[in-house]
Amino acid sequence: MNVYDSHRMADTLVPAGFSETASPEDADLVILNTCHIREKAADKVYSEIGRIREIKEAAARDGRRMLIAVAGCVAQAEGKEIIRRASTVDLVVGSQNYHRLPTMIARAQSGEKVVDTEFPVEDKFDVLAAPKRNAIAKRGISAFVTVQEGCDKFCTFCVVPYTRGAEVSRPVEKIVAEVERLTDAGVRELTLIGQNVNAYHGIGPDGIPSTLGKLLRCLAQVPGIMRLRYTTSHPRDMNDDLVAAHAELPALMPYVHLPVQSGSDRILAAMNRRHTRRGYLGVISRLRAGRSDLAFTSDFIVGFPGETEADFRDTLALIDEIGFASAYSFMYSARPGTPAAEMDDQVPQEEKSERLQRLQASITRHQRGFNAGFAGRTIDVLLEKPGRLPGQLVGRSPYLQAVQIMAPAKLIGSVQRVTITEVGSNSLFGTIANEMRAPAFAAAGA
Ligand code: SAM
Ligand code: SF4
């Protein structure tokens, strides 16, 4: 979401006369778009400000004024404390206020320190400038679109409900208009994003709240769209309509990111996840029943307060039972203001670190097995950009694996049937298959 937000900030500054530079040394304004989800991410902000301060001071020695802005969730959470700790920062803009950047910058240019972290009444998406065609084309054939923001779930470890605010969905018509603009400029793959994306309930053209399934069906009809994905989902909101969309829509990729966090019911309850291990397994089997070629990825937290070795083993067992194709895993990080940060039985750092290593070893084993299964198979690859070698192109499989092939640049933006000849540690290698183009979805649901 921060990638998407950064693009929208850049688009919004174009009418104010700004253009993107390749390096901070050339910039009149540097915006740090920040993440508050774990302590490490938040801490990085201050070391980064220190680095940019040196560039700002060098610019000042050359007689040039440079502004530093801090945006995103650290800005939202810490507000004017950021300027108190780092006086070189000129403005702080919260995650819901970046449509106000042009006026904030004008005030900062006249020497004021500006902080805006109020949750606004207006919808930022109504005010943000749309990206120019050439900006979209430069960002490639794959794009993100925010369809939902914020979260009302209040998992006990998570800052999102406090930093991104209450759950809000964008209306279907506005999303379709944004997607048409993207496809018109060459985008072929869309990832719909939201902190709790499958809780999507934006107003449809008929005035009735839509669902994510309905939105996906609608976007699958936009000319030019070849692939659809969405992230991040909550197991509780994986409703029948979305499960059915997976079975129906060839454009909806068979790769689902479904965070589980833990395999222990005791820990899931303490996390206030509102799902059990059994409930999660049930969601996976409903999805698999609709489409047999689905693969899953997940998020895991190890060392949540009170997690015992037995709880952790339940998580390892769940990984073996489902066999994830990939996963993100994190040591629990206590976040200020969240209920879990106040819990008594915090797990020592060494234990967290040891469990993370074991969990990651298990995920890597499953990932290697998953990738090895592609040797000799012929799969659809959406070609994205030139590779590192002359004449090489890089694309993505339906499962987001990077696939390298030798092919002419004119094929960028097309889906090709590719036979995988070699499985590397980070990519698959293949050649374009000499076969009649089979319907991409022929095997699904079989
Ligand atoms: N909405 C998604 C869900 O329900 O799982 C998660 C979105 S959250 C922005 C991304 C991931 O960060 C979470 O799935 C979780 O694994 C991780 N995360 C969130 N808070 C954390 C914390 N305090 N410590 C460690 N990891 C955390
Ligand atoms: Fe955070 Fe996801 Fe839980 Fe919402 S559902 S509180 S975003 S982990």
C-alpha cells in the first residue's frame, strides 16, 4: 500500500510543479513514506532522516532549500513528536491526509513546521490528482489499486486500526474508472489492495454495497485486464461469493495470500483473530474445492506473548498440513498502545529468534518443493520487462514466480505459454512452448 500511496503522492504533486527525481541529491522535496507495523520499520525512519539531513545540509551549502516530509503510518502515530525528535523535518502528513500535501508544502516553503494527522472528513481519493498516462506506463504493466483501507478487527498485536483508521471501502464506479485509466495506459495485471481487502463493501452502481467477489467480476470485464489479484485477506471474510469468484474467473490468479499468524487456537484467541485453526483449514478446503490449482501463502508471527513450544509446534504442524507455497514471517514486536504490548508473559528475544529460524526453514522447504514441481510443466507467463541479459525477458507465473525466457521485447505485456526447463533458487527458466494456445483455465475445478 505504501508503494501505491507514494505513486499517488507523486501524481498529486505534478500540478504543483514537482516531478520525480532519480536521487535525493537532486530533490527540492524528499518524502519518507513510513511503516509502523513493527518496531524495526519505525526505527529505520529516524536513521533515514539522519541520512537525508546530510543531503539537505549539503543543498543548503549550495544555496538550495530542500524540504523533508514524513508521511505514512509513523507520521500518523507520532505526529509532531517527529519534529521534536528531528527538527530537520519540515512537515508530517498522516496516512489519510496526503491529498493535502500541495497546501502543506506551500506553508512549509514559507518556513512553517506543518503537521496534519487528523482523520479528514473528505475522501482523499476524491481530491488526489489522477496519474498521467506516461507516469502509468513508466510504472510497468502490473499495478496496485487501493479498494479498501483501515481495519475494524483489532487483533491485539496490530497498530493498523489506530494508524489507518476505521475500515472504509471505495465505491465500485470510482475503482472501475481508475482501472480503465490504467489499462488504457498499458496495465495488464491488477492487485487490489486493502489492509482487510476481502471485507470490501463499497457501494455498487445500483446503490447497494458490493462484495469483493462482485468487484472482481466487474473488473474482469474491463478490456485489457489479463490478471487479477488481491491482498491482504482475513480468513473470517472469505465468504462464499469470493470463493465462487475463484472458481468462475479465469483472470483471478490461483494464488491466495491468507494470513493465519499462528496454528494454536490458544494463541489465536489471545490475538483476537476471530478464527480458529479448524476454521482456517475449512476456508482452505472450500477454496480448493472450487479450484484445484490454488496455492496459498500466509503471514506468521512467532513469539506472541504466552506462546509455548507446544503452541509453536502447532504452527509448524499447520504449515506441513497446508504446504504453503511461500510466507512472510515475523518475530512478535510489541507496538505501543496495543493490548498485546501490555501482556505479562512476553517471550524472550532469543526464543523468538530461534523459533523464527525453525519456521523459516520449514517455509523454505515447502517453497523449494512447490517450485521444483514446475520443472517440465508448461505454464502461462505474463511478460513484464527486459531481463538482465540481452534478448531476455522476465515475467511472472500465475503464482508470482519470476520466469526468465529469451524472447523479443514486443512480447512485453502479453501472456505466453512457457515450458519450464530449469528451476533456480529465485526464478524459473523456460522457453516459449510450441503448442496451440490452450485456454488458461482448462484444468481448473477438474
Ligand atoms: N490484515 C492482515 C491480516 O489480517 O492478517 C494483516 C495485515 S498486517 C499490515 C501485515 C502483517 O504484519 C500481519 O499479517 C502480521 O503477520 C504482521 N504484524 C502485524 N503486527 C505485528 C507485530 N506487532 N509484530 C510482528 N508482526 C506483526
Ligand atoms: Fe491488523 Fe489484519 Fe488484524 Fe486488522 S485484521 S488488526 S490489519 S492483523
